[in-house]
Amino acid sequence: MHRPDDLAQQFPPDFQWGVATSSFQIEGAAREDGKGESIWDRFCRVPGAIADASNGDVACDHYHRLDSDLDLIASLGVDAYRFSVSWPRVQPDGAGACNPKGLDFYERLVDGLLARGVKPFLTLYHWDLPQALQDRGGWAARDTAHRFVDYARGVRRRLGDRVAAIATHNEPQVVAVLGHETGDFAPGIKSRKTAIQVAHHLLLSHGLAVQALRADGCIAPLGIVINLAHVEPATDSPADVAKARFDDAAGRRWYLDPLFKGQYPPEVLDALGADAPAVQAGDMAAIATPIDYLGINYYFRMVASADGSFDKAKSGLALTEMGWEIYPRGLTALLLTLHREYRLPKVYVTENGGAFKDPVVDGRVHDADRIDYLHTHIAAVAEAMRQGVPMAGYMVWSLMDNFEWSSGYAKRFGIVHVDYATQQRTLKDSALWYREFLSRCHARRM
Ligand code: IFM
């Protein structure tokens, strides 16, 4: 059913195919070579914070298995590998001189990728803030935006000449909402007002960092990665349609309107009232500094019903192990919405994938659900591209099973299975499918 050939033909030869991970989720080596404590190191120690009471101390032990993991990445035939730099590895206290050993690790990673013909896509912040900065107010404090700029400049100085792209942030909405409103993620704060201010400081730090890196002569394309859902009304009723429009404004437009239009959606600002963020003169212009690319992380749709009666368990759509509806059409619809509403730079799907039950049977993992997921979502990207969206690449989340934040290690997103007891990596059927698919894509380059 999932013939890689037909799908491969729909992509131009220069389309970039990749896999993605993040530092805290795979590296381990939590206290080595001068690394400082991160807010996730601390949060994992809070009783009940992580479903299986696990932590990132060892994770996939990637820090100690760098060379073999690089071989693994290259063996898939990908063009690109998206990874993040751990801020506390590079600046243990979040300020001051960089820790050379921390940067050495990422230099080996970047050079190892290049030696294997894989383009490094670097993300500066994928949620592991130095705890020392949290102790000084974290992202709720405006000064953290300036600390981020210093950190970004330090990373650029060492690696900026060799990476294929630099993203400032991964999913600022998750940092703001899950980290500071619901408290489900580090640092575990529960205040909507704080979350709104955090979102502003994250966007501000992005804009200031882009300006500073450019001023420093950065040659790597600069962008940001935003998680977005496609929002639909549950019914055609005016109330549901209005709710969907508002939810879309409070989610997607809260991040993309500042980035591309230099303003927050007025109706959301009105609704926030006293919780609206403190914005200083010049902030919005800084946030709207033009970027070279936009990364979109897409996993599911959101259905809005004014009375809250929509029940995804009854929607008839299959759910992943995270309980997320599988809805590839939403990815096409979302990309078309962005294309209609903004002057988009190059767009990458920087994350897409699913957690499924993945038993190893006789050394194989027959994850047909994941193959289906990837195939249908890649087809959704092809359709958006056909309709004019400037798509430049697609990256699977994730290269390998890893620490899925407050879900611990029970949820497996990898196309490579990790046995955490032995650290053995096993290519799942989805990895074999992706490799075969990429070989068809690459054949078109000849
Ligand atoms: O594992 C996360 C990743 O860190 C950010 N995007 C969503 C993934 C799946 O939940």
C-alpha cells in the first residue's frame, strides 16, 4: 500500500529529508565535563512530575555513543539531522564564559555529521534552561532574553560557520503553557499571567538573537520552530466557528503574527485583560526581524466546540499512544493557511511523527502504524507544496526512542528502537521504510 516510489516523485531533488532529536531527551551525561544543572534535571526530581519517575541522567547515552549514533544517522540516508545544544552544557550557570568541553561535544557532532555528508540543523533552545537562570527568574525575567543572546553568540562563534541552519527556539508555546501555566513541564509554574510574559520573552529573545547573530556575521540561515495544530470547529454552528477562530488566534497567531506582522492578535490581547504581557518599545519590531526559514512541528488537529462537548475518543480517528488524533489532512490545511496569511520564508516540517506500541519481536519492530503515519503526513506535505507552499524539507520526530518529558520513557517516538537496559539500537520497520523512501528520492537527483 505504501509504495515509496509514487510519493518520492512528488518532491523536488533538493528537498531536505531528515530526522530530529533534542539534547535533554537523548544525551544523558547529566553532570559530565562541567555541565550545569538544567531545569529539567531539577524537575525530574519532583515527586510525581514524570510518569515513570525517570530522568535524563542517562537517557539514550548519546553523549558517550556519539560516533556510533552518527553512523546510525548516516545509515538512514538522510540529508539533515536536527539536534539541539544544551545551554547548561555550554554555559553551566547561564552566563559568562563558555565551557569549552561543552562546545567540544557539539563540534564533534557537527564535524561528524559533515564528514558523513549530513547537514547539521542546530536548535539553540529545546527547553533545558540552566537552573541558575531559573533561580534568577527564568523566562519570566526579561534579563533571560539577554542571557540567551550571549549564549547564542557563543555557540555561533564556535559552530556558525559549519551548520546548515540555526533555530533559536523549539516550540515556545510548550515552554510557556506547559512549563508556566499548567505546570506539567519544567519549571512547573502554574500562572497564566506568567506564561503570557514568558511567551513574550521567548519571542523577544528570538528576535534579539537573530539580530545579534547577523551583526556578528552569521552565515547560517536563521529561523524558529513553532508547534502548530490545525484548528477546526466541531460543527458549522456560529458559536463553534467563533470558538475555533479564537483558539486559532490564541495558539497559532499568538506566535506567528508577532513574527511575521509585528503584532499580537488584538482580540486575544483584549481577552487577556490584566494578563496581557508587558511589552517595551521596540520589542515587536525586534520579534519581527525577518527570518530565513520557519520550522513547523505538526502532530494533531484541535477541534473547537463552544460548549466543550467534542470528544476525540468518539471522533472515529485513530489515536497515537499519546492520545493524539492522527489527521494528516490537517497538515496540508495548516500549511495552506500559513501560506495565505503570511509572507512565508522557506518552510520545513521540523517535527512530525507518532508514539506507538513498539514491541521487539525476534529482533524486529513491525511498526506498520508509524509507516502509515509517516507516509500519509509526507503525502500531506506534497499536497501543500503542489498548492504553492514553499516547502524545503521534512524531519521525522524522532531518530530514536527517547525521554518523552513528563511521560518518561514509556512513549516511543523513534524510528529506531532503544533498549534502555543495553542501549542497543534496532532499526524499526519505519526506519527501513524511510531509508528506502529516501533512496528513491535521492535517485531523482542523478
Ligand atoms: O518529544 C517532543 C519534542 O521534544 C517536542 N515536540 C513534540 C515531541 C513529541 O511530544
